Amino acid sequence: MKLAVFEFQGREYVGELSADGTTISPYDLHADQTATDGVVALIGLNIKPIGEIPLGDVTLMAPVPRPRRNVFCVGKNYHEHAHEFASSGFDSSAAQGAVPEAPIVFSKLPETVISTRAAIKLDASVTTAVDYEAELGVIIGKTGRNISLENAMEHVWGYTVINDVTSRDLQGKHSQWLIGKSQDTFCPMGPWAVTADEIDLSDTAVKCWVNGDLRQDSNTNLLIFDVPTIISAISNGITLKAGDVIATGTPAGVGIGFKPPKYLESGDVVRIEIDGIGVLENPVEAI
């Protein structure tokens, strides 16, 4: 099932996308909860959508417009990307080796989240080295702590597409990743979420284009640490909560991996596609 958060006639809704992708059927949820929790508001509920609205008449929002907590993120989680980042000069973890022995976990502030078609904003007074990162996003549906590998997938509600936009110069300057990852607009998410039964993580393609140029072309079966391992590691002594969002890492082909680097510029368009989910597309604008 594909679910979207959208605005229609001045109100926010959560709705179910039709099989042909032409209409969306809203759920009867409180508008205030929809505007913040988005698809998370449906977790644990057993309700049916009502009516149909043409998809072309609505404005899509991020599937989780304002996460309740920071977005959990995993760094260096594809082998080729781990090597390209370790050799970039911006990797503060490179001293421990290119490929990590355990998941590298950081976070992005909730306020970074924007929807498909919304602009990634470049502030040249703050950063001049902004990069794209196509990633599978996991939406947690069941709270847990010290979650075992065997039970980890029971805690997954669904998936979405995330662009883990990154300021490389801030990442290097501060020798950690929160500031460089948490600039305003640096977490495009969408266009919608799909329930866990829709995705086969053993064979899900992840691709990214910039201005029509294919930059990233990989598959979730190439993750160094798979989704159960990520969930188990994050929940080790930390309570993962229903509604938490996890970005699982990006494959090779990011801008920092080119010689010279191909950073984002005003006027660029970043298009990310993950099989079974959809296309997240965002223009890039200077402010």
C-alpha cells in the first residue's frame, strides 16, 4: 500500500494512493495530527479511507512532515561509497578504516524535512560544498529496546525515499556530522511511504540523477549493514519508538567522489528513484 500526506483545499490529509496512481483516498484523521505525524498517525489504527481525489489536484507533503525526533542516519553503509568517502578528506572516521566494523550512526534535525518538489536551499554564506545522497528510509512502527536481529523486521512499518543532503565543508570543519547534515531543507523525503510488505530488500534498486545524469546506481542488497542489523544496533540501550525514521546510507556516486567534486549548484534538479516506492525530485535554489 502506498500512502501520502497532502494538502487539499487548505487542509492536510493522509491518504491511500490508488493502484494506478491517479487518485488518492483520504483517511478521517485530525488535521493537526496529520500536519506533523503524517503517515505515522495511521500506525496502530484500523480504519478505511473514504472518497477519491485526483492526484493532480493535491499538493504532496513529506510522508512524515515533522518527525517526532531526529532522523537516525547511517554513514558509510555501501562498500564503494565507504572507500570514496574515506579518500575524500572529509571523513573524520577514516582513521578506523574505510569500511566500518559497526554501523556509524548520526542524526538530522526534524526541521530539515521537506517534500518532493520543494527546493533544497543553498546558503553560500554558510556552505559552498553541498552534496546529494540517495537513501532508503525506514519508518519504525513498533517501539522496542535491545531489539534482536531475528525480531527486527517486526518493528518496520514501512519505507520511503530520503535525500541525505550534506554540507561537506561543514562536515569537515566540525569533525562530526550533525551540523553539516542538519541545514534547513537538507532532508527531502517522499514522495510517499509504502508499507513494509511492498518492498523486497534483497533486491531493491536505488538510483540518483542530477540534471538527468545518472550518478548513483545500486541496490539495497549491497548494504554493508542490512536493516535488521541497523535496527538492532540503534536500539542497543536506546528505545526506538513508533514513528522514528532511519536513513540507511547512500551508495557510491555522490558529488564528493568525483575529481573534481560535483557539488550541487543553484538550478540543479536532483531525482532519486527507489524501486517499489517512487521518485523524489527536488530543485536546488540559492538563497
